[in-house]
Amino acid sequence: MEIDKLRSIAAVALLAGASLAVATAGPAAAADCGQLFDDFSYASSSDAALTSHGWVPRSYAGGPGVPGATWSPANITFPTADGQKVMQLTSYTDGTGAGTGHAELYSSQKRYFEGTYASRVKFSDAPTGGTDGDHVNQTFFTITPLAYDLDPTYSELDISEYLPNGGWGETGPINYQTTWYTYRNEPWFADNVHSEQRSSLNGWHDLVAQVAGGHVRYFIDGVQVGDHSGKFYPRQTMTINWNQWFIDTATHSGGRATYVQQVDYLLHAKNAVLSPAQVTSQVGSYRSGGQAFNDTIADCPGTPPTDPPSDPPPATGCGDAQAWNHGSVYTGGNLVVHERSRNGDPSGPKSGDGLHLWKARYWTQGSEPGWTQQWEDLGRC
């Protein structure tokens, strides 16, 4: 999840009853509506193929995690593990904000909703160097930007948040699946439902989430571990993300500690519910055919455009950027001019800072520049 707060997690809801229409014609049936597959065969985080395939190595500062920490593309590498190229997220801390580095890779396109999400992830209980015990969080999730506090269309699926050393009040290894309705940052309020596993997940695990028929069903290594439904079912398209970050430095000791999380592949089947066994078969089919990347989702009938259309025309600076509009949709790179409000209410009094030029970091709507991480401040006009 993308929240730098101690979370108040709602009670577990394992709701049974409604059934999902699992694809019965085998893995190939899902291809009729499009699939995204990537086995992360890239040279580095600056590989042009990585960005052309729709992935963004995070470089901007901010939450979640330790204040003052760095999010650097350099913390994302692509080594070979067990004979297969993998994506590797490396995070480290010396107990200070300036000495802490986080890592995240996310999709530039907010176009993923119903269907199957699957990723093979290697969690690590111990650091590769330094003293163990830090509150590190190793994740795989989908998310949409929060437009405003308690936004009822907010959608987030934390398919796995693994805390090998605890955190958020926990003292031992714990893994969460959390499905979100909404939240408010200040004062903190969370509206979600979760499942949990209180045991070590050190090593490789196959993570699957099926989103269909009003239910989100979560699986680890073929075993169902959660079934969330009702109002928590996602309400709009999301991005796909992995990150590794430190919740805090409360348990840090010694010098610098370094933790590693690895990702073997990503498979998303749009509007198709694949069993964990079908996921394994489909991934094997791609690899046996020598296909390292496949994206047919844009060709699926009824799929929205890859990027939502942007209201303002392309701009180059203060002179031709349009004023930010609360209802307009902006995509990564769009420029607007805006004087942020004093209290986070766009209809309220101005801050007095004057007009600034702002650049959208990714798809956003209803998020005021100056009050969220969705906008980068390029300076006063």
C-alpha cells in the first residue's frame, strides 16, 4: 500500500457464497480478452524496453515509509536467479532518513480492473548485509490515486504485504492481503478488510488474486487465503505495483542493513479468472515459446484507451500550460499552472505562494497540486 501511517486495519471478512466463473477452457481462453505478461528480462532500470513496456522505476520522494528516504531507480536491478532473469528491489537503512533507500516499480498505465493478477515473488526474512530486525515491508499490489479524503471510488488491492520482522504493532513475521474501500490521511482513518498469515514466507511464492463477480479471492502457492467482497470490491481501474520500504526505524541497530525482494514474472488476464494452476501453465507456455513480454490488453474489445485522454493540450511551460481543473483527467507529464490552496480545499483561500508550474507524475483526477505526491512542483511562474 501507499500510506505512511500506522494503519487501523478492519476485522477479517471471509465472505462465502457467490461463485466465480473460473475459465474452464484452459489458459488460452483468457487470451481472447487480452493478457499482460512480463518475465522482466531487462538490462537495467534505465533499459528503454522497460519504459516502453509501460513500467516506471520510482524516483520521486515521499511516502510511504521513513521520512526523508530516497526512492531511486538505481535500487532496481535485473539479475539472474535460478537460471531465470528477475526484477530485484534493494532497500537499505542505517537508521536515519538520509541513510534509507526504498525501491518501487509501477505501471504507467492505470488500466487494470477485473480478471486475474499473478506474480511469483521471493520474500526475504533476513538482510543480505547488516543486522536483522528492521520493519521492512515487501509488497505486490494494485492501486488507484486517492482523489480526496474518503474518496468512495478509491480502489486498492494489497495482494501481499510481507513484514518479516513485524511492524504496525506486530512483533513477528506476518503477511497481509488487504482490500480497501477508502481512507483519510489526517486524522488517520482506514476503511478496509484484510486476511493474514502469521508465519514466515521466506523464499519464492506464487501470489494470485482473482477479481470477479463482486469477490476478490487471494491465493498463496495455490491455497486460498482470503475472500473479500461487498463495498470493498474495487470500483475503478488501477496500476500494478511492487515496492520494498521501511515502515520505520524503531528496531534498527548497528550500521547499514540491506534487504532484497525479487520478482520472477507478472501475469494479468483481463476479465478472465484463472486458477493458480492455469497461471502456472500459461506462464510456462509463454516461456517455452521464448516470449519474454506480451501485451494484448489494448486489443481487447471494450478496453478503455491505454491512457485516459488528457483535458489540457500538451504544454511546455508556464506560458502555455492551462490552469489546473478539479474535474479534469491528467496523465504523466501533463503540465498545469496552479496556486495551491491554504488548507487543502481548492475552493477555499489561496496559500499566497503565487502560481506554480506543476507536472503530473501519473494518471490523476481531483488531486490538487501542492497537496499530494501525484504532482511535482516545477517552481513559481
